[in-house]
Amino acid sequence: MSSNLLKMIGKRIVQSCITIVIVTLFVFTLIQMVPGNPVANYLGATASAEQIEYYTHLYGYDRPVAVQYISWITGLFRGTMGQSISYQSEIADILLPRLLVTLSMVVPAFIIGVLLGVFLGILAAQKRGSWVDSLISFFSNIGVSIPMFWLGMMGMLVLGLKLHILPTSGYVPIERDPGDWLKHMIMPIIVMSLGVMASFMRLARSSMLEVIRQDYVTTAKAKGVDKKSVTIKHQLRNALIPIVTVMGSRLGTMVGSTVLIESLFVIPGLGSVMMNGISNRDFMLVANGVLIISIFVAVCNLVVDILYGIIDPRTR
Amino acid sequence: MHEKLLEIKDLSVEYETEISTVYAVNGLDLEVGYGETLGLVGETGAGKTSTALSVIRLLPEGIGFVTGGSITLDGVDMLAASEEKLRSMRGATASMIFQDPMSALNPVMTVGAQILEVLKIHHPEQSKKDLEARVDEMMELVGIPANRKEEYPHQFSGGMKQRIVIAIALACEPKLILADEPTTALDVTIQAQMLGLINDLQKRLGTAMILITHDLGVVAQTCEKVIVMYAGEAIEYGSAEDIFETDMRHPYTEGLFNAIPKLNEESARLEAIDGMMANPTVKIQGCRFADRCKHATERCRQKQEMREVSKGHIIRCCLYDRQQANV
Amino acid sequence: MEKNKKSVLSRLRSSRIFRVMFGRKLIVVCSVMLVVMFLLAIFAPLAAPYDPNKDDLYNVLKGSTAEHLLGTDSNGRDVLSRIIYGGRISFTVGVVAVVISSVIGMALGLISGVIGGAVDTVIMRVMDAMMAVPMLILALFLGAILGQGLGNVCLAIGISMVPGYARITRGQVLTVRNADYVTAGKLCGGSWVRNTIVHVFPNCLSANIVTMTSSLGGAILAEANLSFLGMGISPPTASWGAMVSGGYKYLSTQPIIAIAPGVAIIIVVLCFNMVGDALRDALDPKLRGTLGKGRKREKQSRKGRDRYA
């Protein structure tokens, strides 16, 4: 690894940190814009004035805003995220285990989606104009237009309710029964991977078509390189560059879409706990969820940039 | 063994685009002997590149088609040859130097690997060490220190990249080089260097070359034979002397000559050829240049055959018919 | 040779089918479809057979019948009528959110690109931060804080789409800024405000127009997502996402309640995406003529002329 690459990585880490700091400021400011006392909002109209005052003091909402922000940030470095009003416990303890549940669903779905999508996209580009291309393009266009929750419901309807192959919803922890866990995870993973697959099919197809008409491909053919090697050595590696660039943000989008999937399939992950937070008006919980997701996205983007540096010598 | 390295007879190339059919080459005849240098001159869109790409059967897939004629390269019927046969000839029998060195090299492969690739394909029997040595030799030959072979194309200047492209083209000592405007994308100072290099290597290796250019000066420097193309047709053919030192040129070639700045004459303005190149999507019966030609007569609307104006110098124009008859 | 020729021919033949069936005609079909859906939404009171919000407790959860083509929901409301009315919400949110996001985004991008320096850094860092939060989560969070209601949903979705426009516009400004015609404008003594408006801005538009068309579909999808999660338009107003969500409970008995509004979403989003793609291809000169013209070639080859293709 060259020193240039290391320098670039260092620079990107600093940038990511700045981004995260801005995210914390951004979400914190937004929370302050919610009218009324957060405790009163949660407890509702039936709460007595003493109750509200007691809990407000307990959770520190009576301190100045700047102090609240600083104590939140310093808490993050110690691994605490503050107290959740609705769960009555430490937010990090609620969110982090659920992040694992979410990731156990998102990561396999992403890998399946990307691999299949890129493969089919390249196939479509290779056979451009043929029926294979039409079919793949058609499905990728539909795939990016289908609402994920609807697709999930159709999966439930067909695989669960009609064919009885898979359970319709629910979650079993992997440590309790790995087989049962897998059974419950298959449908959410398939549904999530289909969306990613569709968008990577489109991307890979257009990126490949862009590369196919480059001069260096003709150069390679003029050297007598056979078709397979032209595709793999000369086209694919160049076509991968734009594909790799969007991977980070796509993985982030996927984590975001878990709010839909987890609500639909009743899976106790990060998304469903954030939805609980929203409906309980427990905004500190939601804000920390947003923060965790943005840190995850930042880390993904960093990995992508390193990958990018390895694939494309021009960035070194 | 054939006497001629390359024989093209009555070649037609068409491009199918969504909007229309483009008749890029229309009945072109062309011959190149072993070790000979042929200049293919014409403006953009005259069909020069299409001709070169047809020779190694690399017209853009699904868009460009050879629709008629024959191409025989080193005794092989290129239009009937199998894909495998074609592959074994590309890079080994005939290789190509492209116009734009900036985009002709794969950005994610080291230049050494790109030279090595062509050697590996055509000399699979040789050891890796021998091939690597040959890569070093080729790089030195085109004037680049061999220790730079681990670098990527973006680390080289345009002229250096073109040297690499030339190294790739010559690595397997092909019998024919198709050089498609190899100097157009380069600075004027580098152009001369590059031509010198190509010419020098060509002489040393005994390679034949088709040099595609729109620059008559380049032709004068390097070529023995010249074909002038216009709108997909050969309109003039002869040795370099025939064309450079005669009064009886095709009016189009005449126009090209007049468009060259002359140092010894005081002239305020260069003479341009009026009008635009004939619409390539329409098939024209008569002379394609007639609309722009100041000598055009009714006769030019009929199909024009090639006619010999002096020995070995033929043009597709009826302008000199009368003069010759008078003599 | 023979085999090679055949494969190319068959490919060309099918590419013709592809182009006619899925090419321009499909775009025409998509556009017509969008216009029809749009008109249905505008003239919903005339087009819808029933009042979308009128409960009919005698006709609850009826499947498809002659009176109710797509059946009725758990309150006895006509599903078809609700889909027609739901289009109003989808189109409104789509258009308003795209207008909000493109206006704010382009303004920020222009400011960032033209002024540069510290202003640029601050704006782009904030955009980076917004982009680090997935769009749905951002819209959800904003929506939760702003509260329910049509206006807030538009605002939440609109804001979550701002960074995309800001980035595209800034990128365009940076490429255009040093173009000769902009320098020429400066040399003519135009103020930088005039220069920006007359020379820089119009050149950023075409990239943004393409983004706007395809983000219409994105905004409609986002509204459906929010409504599905119960964070969108407040009931009883009909919204496609909320209708799917409402049909969840009756998936095993009356699946049509959930299926039908989902199909409506797919059609509208798909059409917007297709038209957006076509627009991008049409505006990108690089892509012109990359496909061969199959029909004529095929005719010629039948005559046996196409020997070597």
C-alpha cells in the first residue's frame, strides 16, 4: 500500500469525523425544535406536574441546551447515549444489540443483491439488444419501482399464506434455534436483496455499456485478446469503478429501509425500535438511531474509498 | 505466397444507426505490398478508419458491417476467416495504432502488462522471463526506460502513451501496421518525433504500413504510395511523387493542396474547399465531389470510373479526359 | 462464419422487437399512462364511482364485485375510488417535494459553486452529513418532528432530497464556471449575479431536469413508505401507502385491498423512472446512436446482401 493511499485514507477518516459531528449537531437541533417538554410529550396529558418535573430533572432535560448536547457527546465517547424515556434504560443497551439483528439481515441481503445484480447487469450489457437484455432491463426497471413493503407483503401472501413454505413474520434469535432463525430471515433477506439487485443491475449494465465502447477495448481486441479475457481483464475492472463508488450509500439506504421490513415482518431490529421511538415521541432514542446509522454509512463509505483506491490506480 | 500483403477489392462498409444508414466505404480497391507504406488521405468521415477496422474485422459490433467486396491479408480471406483465425492474426499479422493515445490504453493495467499481454497471446510457448525481457526491449526500442513498466497509463504524457501504443503494435513484429492518425492528438513537436520513430522501426523490422492521415505533409515525409479518399471512395491513387509533383490531380486533392499554408508565397488567406462533405446517408451515382467542385459539368453526374492520367497515377475524375484527347 | 452470421442476425431481429416493444413505444405508453393517472387524480370527484371516505358498514371487506370493482375495505369504502383519490396525494407530494428540493438544492449548489471558499465548505459539509443519513430515515425523522399532514410530509421528503440537487448543481457550476462563454460574460462587465443567472444557471438545468423527473418517482415512493409506516397523511384521507398498510390485516382473506394500491404505486413510479431514463438518454449526446438500427438491416440481409455482418 503506497503512502498516497494511506494519506488519502487519513484524510477521509478526518472528513468522516467532521460529517458525524455535523450529524450530531443536526439531529440535536431538530430535537430541540419539537415543541414542548419531551417528558410531558411522552407521559401525555394525564401526567401530573410533579411527575413531569421529577422525570425532567431525572433525565436532565432541565439543563441548558448546550450542556445537554455536550453531555450527550461526551457520553458517546464513554459508550453511553443517554436515557430513553420510553424504555426507561440506557439507549446504547437498547440500540446496539438490535443493530446486530438488523445487520444480520442487511449484510447477506446486500451481498446477494450486489453479486447477482452485477452479474445480470453485465450479462445484459454483453447481450445488449437481445431478449435477455430486454428481460433483465424490464425486471430491473420494475424492481426499482416496487415499494419494498408491498413486495414483502406479496411474499408473505404467496410463500406464507398460500404455499405455507415460510413463516409470514416474526423473529427467533439465532442462539435459540439457528434453523428457525434462518426460516424467519429468508423472506426479509430476499425482499431486501431484490431491490438492491435491481438497482445494481441497472448500474452494472450502463457502466458496462460505457466501458464497451472505450478505445482500450478495441486496442485489446486488436491485440488478439479473446472475448472472455476482454470482458474480464479489460471491461469488468473498469466497469466496477462506478459500481464500487455507490456501494457505501446503497448499503446505507438498505439499513434505512429496514424500518419498513422490520415493521412488516415484526423483527426486533434497529428499524423497528426507531419506529417505536417515533410513535412514543422518544426523540433521543430516534436521534441516536439516526446517529448509529450515519456512523455505519460513514464507515461503509470509508471501506468503499479504500476499495476504490485499490481498483483505480488513478486515485493512488 | 501472394505477392501482395493486403488486397482489398470493392470493399463496402455501412453503419446502421437508429436514425439512418451511413455508407462509410463504397467500393474501395486497395493494395499494399510487403514492407510498403501506403498513405490513406482524406478528411474526417471519408471512411479511412472504417477501412482500417475492416481489415482486422473490428468494426463496431452490431453497428458497422462489411456489406461487400473482399479483403485478403497475407493470403487469408479475412471476411471468411473464423473468429479464432482472426484473433490469431490480430496483433501478430496486423496490428493497429490508434488515434488517441489518451484513451487507447487500459487505465487500470500497468503499461508493462499491456505490452506483455499481446506477447503472451501470440507466443504462448515462450517462458515468462523471455517475454518480460521482450517487454523491456520493446520499451527501450520506443524510447521509454524499461523500469517504468510497472507504472499506469495516467503517469505518462500523451506522447509517452503513444510510444507505449506503438510498442504494443510492434511487439509481435506484425507484417502490417494500421496507423490511424497516430499523431493527430499529439503536439506538433511530438508529431515529428513519433513519425520518425514509427518510420524508423518500420524500416528496421520490414513492416508494411497503412498510414491514415488528413495531413499531406505527413504523407510526403513517410509514404511511397498514396490513396486519397473522399466520401467513402478512392478518388486518387499513385506514388507520392505522382501526386505531389503533377498538374493533373483530382480537384479535391488540388483543394487539399491549396489548403496548406505555403511559406514561400505571400498569400493573405488560405483557400478552403467550399461546401460540406457529401451526405454519407445518401447513395450518389455520379462524382461525390461534384457539388463542391468548380470544374463540375453535366458529365460529373454520371458514374465516374478510375482513369490513368499518367503511368501508375489514377484518378476518379473526367476533368483531364478532354486535355488528353487533345494531345 | 455461418454460425456467426446467424447469431448476429437473430440478435438484430430481436433487437428490433426490443426497440419497438420496449423502446420508444414504451415511453409513449408510460407518458400516456402518467397523463391518464394524473387526469384521474385531478378529476377524481367525476371519475371515482363512490365517495372515498364514506363508510358503508353493510358492505365491509367485499371482494371484487360488479358494484365495487376492486372490492371494499374494512370500513366498507370502495377501494377503486380510494385509489383514484389517493393519486391526488401521490402526485401532490411528488410535485411539491420535488419543487421544494430542487429549488433549495439548486440555490445551495449555485451559492456553493459560485461563491466558493468557506461558504462552499460549510454548505457541502452539511450536505455530506445529510447524505450520511439514508433518505427514508431522514424523511421519517423530519416527519416525526414536523408532525403529520400533507404539507409536512412534502417538506420532510423535500428536505431529504435536497443534497442530491445541491451536489449536482455545484458540480455543474464548477465545470461551467471556467467555460469561455462565462469568462466572456465577465469580460463584458456583467455583475456576478447577472453572470450567474444568465450564463451559469441555465447550463446547470439540464442535469437537474433529468434528476427531477426520476425523483418524482422517488418522492412518490417515499410518501408511500411514510404512509405505510403511519407517518404520512393522516387518515381517513386516502393514500396508497396507507391503503396497503390497512390491507395488511386482511391479507389472507381479501388480499386485493393491499395488492391494488401497490400496483398503482408501481405503475406511477415505473412510468416516471422510464420517462426519466428516456430523457437522460435523449439529453446525453454520448449515448446517441449506440444501438444499431435493426429493421432495415434485417430487410437487407433477407435479400442476401448482408454477407459478412
